[in-house]
Amino acid sequence: MTPPPTYYPKDNQKKHPWRLMAPQAGGGVVGIGIDIGGTNTKIVALNKTGKVLKEYRFKTLPALGYPNFLKRISQVVNLWKNILPGDNFAVGVGVAGDINSADGIIRFCPNLEKWSNIKLAADIRKKTRLKCFIENDANIAAWGAYVLYLKKKYKNGIAVTLGTGIGGGLIINGKIYNGSGGSAGELGHTNIYPGGRKCHCRMRGCLEAYTGSYAIINRAKEEIKNIPAFIKQYGLPKVKKIDTISLARAAAKGNPIALKIWRDTGTYLALALSDMVLVFNPEYIVFMGGVSNASKYFLPAIKTAFAGQKIKAPFKKVKLIVSKNPDLGCYGAAFYALEKNRQ
């Protein structure tokens, strides 16, 4: 059945034609990875060698409700199960929020309206008859970066997702570390300024309230005197608001306010990351997500803060890495499905 055009943009349909094909027997193991965001959902199918067999994205549309989303994502998975070469499929899902990965439950997700205590893994299994494993999206992205780039050199690291929100994922001894209840790595909600700026989680002083993209933009609006002129000079064509892209473009041209905003962002990140380095003694910290495209302007402040630490050894050891892959979430979810399916 062709997915409804209401949910699948025409340009995507042209790029990835949806047509029924005869099922293809054999082909081995296939991992289907799903990265659920508040705006878009990305999905990819990989074989055990990491070859991309199929990829797609569509609007999440959380306001239409969870049953509507479940129906649409299950439709995609069932179609791929029929048309892709493989005889052993598994599904991995990454989603932001408080996730009980052991039981496959979304306990709370602030970016998906009214999605709480959702038994996502069980629901997908029921709809597709495939094994399904879910994880926090930052953990999944951390796993994607580890498998794709870092596995050969390292076993212990921290992943930081920089976007609207701030996520953290921990890889310890070559495995995702969840903690006792699945909530480990909530870097964005570590408190760097008690009583400070209000966070989306309703607490005050969280790292995310200073370094999430919305927080960076709010600080820019406070410091830029002539916003229309700034947008005209540094913004992309037809974009009529300040965003992190225009701030990066301004920094590239030496704008002192933009440079200060990015420098402050690095300083705020360093406050939380310094504690993480002292607690976990990682070999690397990998930055990913849209805001990481401006790493040239905030990494120096992190490096300066690390160099100023009195306990030197863990900060000399840790490598700061920036990933340019925008699809680590869905790739990581597919690799996670493959890994869990072997266990």
C-alpha cells in the first residue's frame, strides 16, 4: 500500500519511490533504525556489513497522536520487510526523553505531545511481528558514532547531542551505559547555575537552558541591538529570524557579539563536561547535532577550561571530536537493532 501523501512529501516520494515488490528471500540480517524527532522521523535499513539498503524520512506530526504515528511507522517497516533482501529483521528506535530501554517504554518525552508511558517496543512488535529495541536518542547516536568511527581506537566515551535540546550518551567498555533505570547520561539537565534560566524541563539552571539552540538564540536576541540589520547581513536568503546558522556566519566574519555568544556557549558546556570527565574519565567526547556545525567557535572555550583544571591527567587524555554525520540517530538505531538481535 502506498503511504498517504499527506504524511509523505512529494519530493521524498520521487527520491524514494514507494512501490510494492515481490518479497526477496534470503539476504541475511537487516537492522531497521528509526530516529523519532519532534519534527521529523528518519528511518534507515542496514545489512550486517553496514550497507544502506533503504532510507526515508517523514514528518512526525505528534499532534495527530501516538496511534496515528504508530500506524504510519509500522506501515513503512512492514513494506521494507517485504521488499528488502533479508530473512532476519530487527527494529531499533531512538527517541528523546526518559526511556525505559529494558521494557521498551517511553516514560516521558517533552518534544512529543502527550506521549508518556508509551509501550513503543511492544506496539511495534505487535504491528510488524519483528523484534524491537528502543533507547534514548542520545545513547543511540552515541552508539552510531562508536560503531562507525570510534570502535577501533576507543572503548570509553561521551557523546553530546547539540540541538534544540542537549543530550548525552555514555559508552563504557564498548557498551551503552544506561544506569540503574535507563536515565544515565542526562547531560542537558545537569545544573550549572542553580536558580538560573528556565529550562524546557521546567527546572532552572540546566545546561540546556544555556546551550540548547533556543537558549543560544534567546541570548543573541538579548545582546544584538539591531536584529533586522543582523539578519539582513548574516542570515540565509528568505530567513527572517536569528538562528544558529546566522550566528555561525556572523562569527565567521568576525562579528564580536556572535563570537562572544559562541565563546560563552563553550564555557557553559565546559562547566558540565568538566564534571563528566572527572567522573567517567573518558577517552573521547564526540559532539553531534546541528549546533555542532559551529564547533570552530565554541570548542576553544572548552579547551581553555579543560586546560585550566587542577587535576590534569583526565583532561590531557580526552579527545574532542566533532561528527559531521547528520544521521547518526537512525544509523545508530539500526546498528543497535543488529547488536541486540545477536544477543
